[in-house]
Amino acid sequence: RKLSDGTWLFDFGNNLAGRVGIRVSGAKAGDAIRIKMYERLDWKGNPVSSIYGDVFYPSDSAPGGKASMTLRNMDSYICRGGDSEEYRPRFTYTGFRYAIIEGYPGEPSLDDVELMVMHSDVPITGHFTAGSQLLSNISAAVLRTYLDNLHGGPTDCPTREKNFWNGDTQAFAPTACWYVDNSRLLTHWTKHGRKCGGNIYGWGDEEYILPWTLYRYYGDISILQAKYPAIQHLLASRGETLASTNARFRDHLAMNNLPEDFFAACFQCHMFKTVAQIASALGEQADARHCLKTFDRLRDEFN
């Protein structure tokens, strides 16, 4: 539909990750066409852009920064002019449901606007249907959300940061492995991928949680063997006392966040219990006994 400012709004029906391409006829050389993408509209039907602020790298949007434009999720195309031309972004993707096209010569038809959905190629292995349409829709949205965030690795959001937060990944990994075959992609990522979160409790724990999840789903012990030195290093760096700090994120989306000492202590206990299982699967029985004994002691202290 045409908006009051002369721009054109396209609704693709669902939030997704990808690109928008356009076909143009009759443009003049130098004409600028902008494609602005949004996830939602306000109650008046206007696009909402306020959610695209910075989180992890705020200096990038400062004057002179790498991304100093205020508006995110925008592609700009300068026309060469002539009878017909096409534009498809090659080096970017974003998350959106709505696209607003500004500066288009004439009225774009549905054939002039092309949606390209993008995500890593993983086989779908989990299927869910229910008599309740609501539950079926929720399941479809969960799968679509994961795929929208799967671009060479598991990202946090396709709209802005596109960062590989390992806390997000360790929390969602069991669900992700139920829906799709992650045996290759997440195995490669946990061994070699870039990660955000460091050794913070709940985030650095991806070091052992994701390999253990992959092993439980796919039975390939090689991921445990490959990650065991890194897991042992994590244990050594954290020590064997009940943790109370280094958990500043905690349950960061909760209305009322958990206390830092509670969150850190829970993950310290969980770490030794899970690593005991990993060590046992690898035949490292001495390590398994030590980790289980440490877990029992820390659990008693926690209680």
C-alpha cells in the first residue's frame, strides 16, 4: 500500500531474515531508491525503528563510526537509468517483516519486489503439529526464529548485532537440535566459531553444554574428545569453590533478574555435574569421580 509520504509498504506476512531485491523500469541515471526494513508497525500502521539501537558496539554509530547512520536495516541503490535494471544486495542480510520502498519511479508491482529468505542450510528433522492452531503456530515460529538466526553460526538477532552470544546458544541448543540436524554446523561452531560472552557464568558454560548436547542428540563422541581440553581449562579457571560473582548478565530478559551470587552458584554446580558425565562418557573415570564429588559438596553448600 502507498503511505501518505509517497513511499510503498510491503508486508511479507512473517518475520524472517534475508534480503529484498527490486526491479526498476524507466528510472533516470542517478535516481536513488531506498529499501528500509522493519520488524513491526505501531498501532497507527507506521514502521517502528526505535528498536534498532546499539547494544554491544555503541561506538560504531557515533559520528565517524563504522555505521554512523541513525537508521539500521536500509539498502540504497543508485540507478544507472534505462529500460530495465535489477538490484539484489549481495553482501548483507537483515531481519524484517515489512519493507518500505522510497524513491521508486512509478508504482511497484508485486513482481517488482523480490523476497530472498536466507539461513544456513540445515536439514529439518523435527516436526510438530497439534489440534490447537495456536500451538502449531508457536512451533512454526520457534523453528523460523532459529533459522532466521542461523548464518554460519547461531546469532542473537538478524536485525542489528548479528553476534554469536554463546549464552543464547547454550540455552536454546536442545530445542535447536530437536528441530534441525545441527551435527555439522554447531559442532564446527563450538570448536572454531567466534563467541561473545567470554567466561561469564551462563555464557562461558557453552564450552561444555553445547558439546554435551550434541553428543546426546547425535552420539558422536568426537566432539567431546575435541572439546575436553577446553572444558578442563574452564574448570581450572573457575576453581572448586561456590561461585558468587562473574555472572553480570544472569537472566537478562527477566522482569526481575536473579541475584548474581545465586546465578553463578547454580552454574558452578551444573558445570561439575555435567563435566562428570562428559568425563564418564570419555572413560576418564578419575576425572568423573572428582567432578561428581565436587558437585555433591557444592550442592550441599548451596542448599
